[in-house]
Amino acid sequence: YYSINPLVPLEKTVAVMNIDAMGNTYGKTKDLIVVGKGNSELDLVLEYAATQNGKYLIPDAEPEKGFYYRSDHFAFAKQGVPSLYVDGGLDVVGKERGYGHQKKDEYTNIDYHAVSDEIKDDWDFSGMVEDAQILFRVGYAIGQHNEWPQWSEGTEFKAKREAMLKSN
């Protein structure tokens, strides 16, 4: 609704950051997942902020599931606003390889959208806090620059954004 009836005109909206999937409850990670990685210059801002914490970025491992096209930010992307969709990483510090995938799969298969989807005693929010700090730095950096992040060449939303900004 908001993307069609915005309080602030979309041509004055710099970017959108979707953090809906940032529910990392298994501790600090070495990575962050970018769903739709490569779609915009927002990835570069995130990459810089992430490397300051020793993290690396990886793309969505399941692009065929179309998560980019069915999440909260997508209404803005369709209107041309550059959108960043970040998910918590899976390369968990101090744990065996595959631990993050195992915990994510357990949550998805057992608790996601189920009555059992409640806070668990073994959850560790330290990674979520670290990720939130990184995303704060992304938002701050975007707000401090005069140049706005743009869609990447070939991205289906680029033409709409360019037309929007020209009409302003």
C-alpha cells in the first residue's frame, strides 16, 4: 500500500533496506546473505560495512525460490526504488561447517509459521546485534552521501527509477 500511496514521494526515497529475514538466533557469523545480490549499488555499501566487521557477503543459495520477488521490499523495487534484502549468515563463528544451515533448516521445517515458533533457550542473539550494527552503518552511509545508490545495469527496475528521477 505505502509504495503506491507514499507519505514521502518515491522520487525522494533514496533506498529501501529489507531486514525482515535478519532473525539470526545462532550467534555471530562470518557472512551475510544478500538476496538479489548484484541488483544495485547498495551491495557495495553493505560490503564495505560488513568487511569492517570481518564479514563477507554471499548470494542467496536458492534464487529459484524467488524470495527477492515475494518479500516486503519488492513493492518498492517494482516502483523503482533501489532495494537491499539482507538475511543473516550461516557461517557461524566457533561452530562446525554446516551448523548454521542445520539450525536454519530445523527452524524452517519445525517452527516457521507454527505454534512452536517461540523464543528458545538456546538462542544466541549476539549475531543479530552485530548484523543490526552493520545495517545501521549502511543506512548512515547512504544518508551521508549526496549521490544516491542506483540499480545495476540490466536490472529490471533501473528504467523505472531513471524515469522517476528525470521527472523530478
